[in-house]
Amino acid sequence: MIYTLTCNPSLDYIVTAKNFTIGGMNRTENERILPGGKGINVSIVLKNLGIPSTILGFTAGFTGEEIRKRVREAGCAEELISVSQGWSRINVKLRSSSESEINGQGPPISSDAVAALLKRLEMLEEGDVLVLAGSIPNSMPHTIYRDITRRMSEKNVMVIVDAAKDLLVSVLQYQPFLIKPNHHELSEIFREDLQGPKDIVRCARKLQKYGARNVLVSMAEAGAILVSETEGVFIGSAPRGKVVNSVGAGDSMVAGFLAGYFSDGSYRKSLEMGIAAGSASAFSEELASREEIEALLCGIKASGGLWSRTDALCATRSRYAGAYLKNEEKRYADRRQNGRDRTGG
């Protein structure tokens, strides 16, 4: 069984307002409410691909009840723990001439609630899969991902971690099956400007030396790189399409990777499915359907699929991806300076 953990889930309120004016009256043209959180997104895409999973995490208040309702309506099983104080957060995604976000804090998580989660995780068995995804509330121990990964490694549970900075680095000593930083997060971990695939592969291999078995680095429009434990390095280009909604694309990549891996155990197939799922969600208003993913997967295969090299990397793709990543790093630095970087929670 696959389990996903979202410690700070949300209701995502996505609104479109043409020519939004700060300080003025604005009216929405379109609005939607969706259950949010990285682990929840992984579970929904897995369900769309016909793979069951169970959502774990915490909810509170009337928003928490709505999150439960909506994930069940999406066809997902959930064992979310209710906490007594506060309410689950509402994250506002405002689309106008540019995209802005306001993310809520979420409820305080008591030590009793954390203990209840750890007790539930003790029921996982060898062969189970646990996806740890996203940020954690400030009220939770900052070592929670490390502590969970240590416990799961003792039980031979396969652990996948999609988190940033210390949350990610702290788990490496317990050899998680897969970690998935994006190229911004990888750059922050090593405190250097990554110029292209060679730099990314070098840093990913360092993370392997620290303990990670497989490292999947998403690069938005430039595709993804997988440094695998047994089959070398794979680089995949993303299919072309109009990006409609970037929220959940990385989570969809994790779901697609797992679906590909459990279909035949091939890392090549896993990365193909991961890129197809991530791109399909980016090209859609909501998380990708099976049909949308399979349509892109066929396109990836028709264009030659992925290629792997353990030494020199393709010069043409390196130049393209390197230039793109350099521009992306500048944009990311500008967003951080303006206080607009995405939390990914």
C-alpha cells in the first residue's frame, strides 16, 4: 500500500481577476476550491492512474472537514487526524496579469497529535511505500521527517521525500528510496548557482553519497534529471504545451514516477511517466487525468523518449537547459527578494 503524508493540508482558493488593482474593488471572473497539499496531490494523481493510496496528515475546523470531503469525493482513502485547535489553512491563488499567492499558517499540531501519527505509521509493513511531501507547521518538531524515515528504514518501508532544505537533507542518512528536489531547492542546498545538467548531476550524486538511493530533479520547462542507483543518469525533456497551472506539477511527477516504477521497475519508464504526469498537470486547470497523462506519454515516446549517459551529457540539451536554468535562477532570486517565492507546502 502507498501512503502519503501531508502535515499541513489546505483548501486552495483559486481565483482569476482581470486587471487586478491593489487597493481597489476587484471582481473575480473564475473561481475554484480544491483540496491542496503535496501529499494529497500525489494521492489524487495516483488515483487517476488507477493506483490506490491512503492520505495521512492533520486537519482542523470547518476547513478540515471540507478537505476530508473533497479528497473522498476525488476517490481517495484518508486517515487524517483531527486536531482540536484552529482550522486547516486556506491558500489563495490569485491569477491576473501575474500570479500571486497568500498561504495560510495552518493549525497548531499538539504533541498528542504527533504521537497519534507516529503510532499509525508503526502499522506500516515491509513493502509499503510512504511519501513525505511538503512543509510542516512550525508547531511540529523540525526533526519529524528524519524521525519518521529512521523508523521506516528499520521496517523496510520504501520512503520518498519531496521537501526543501533541512527537511530533505536530514533524511539522507537513512537511505530514502527517492528524493525529489527541484533545481531551485538543489541550488539552495549546495549554495551555488547551477548552470546546467552537468552541475545538477554532480550535486545529485553528492546527495547519493550522503545516502539517497535515487535523486529526481525537476526543472520545470527544461524537463527532469534522474540519477538512479543502478541504471545511471537519465535526462528527459518536457513536452511542449501551454502552462496553465504550475501548482501540483512536481507532485504529479512523483505520482507518475511511482506509477511507472511499479508497472515494470524500470527507471527509464518511471521518468517518462513522471515527466508526462507533471507536464499534463501543468497544462491543465486541475491535476492531470489518466487520459491526459497517457496522451503526453505517447508523445514522449514518439520523439525518442529519454536517453541516459553516465559521463558526458548531450551538448545541445545542456546548452538549452543551462540557459533556461540560468534565467530561472535569476527569476527565482527576484521572487524571493520580493517575498513571492512559492512555499510548496
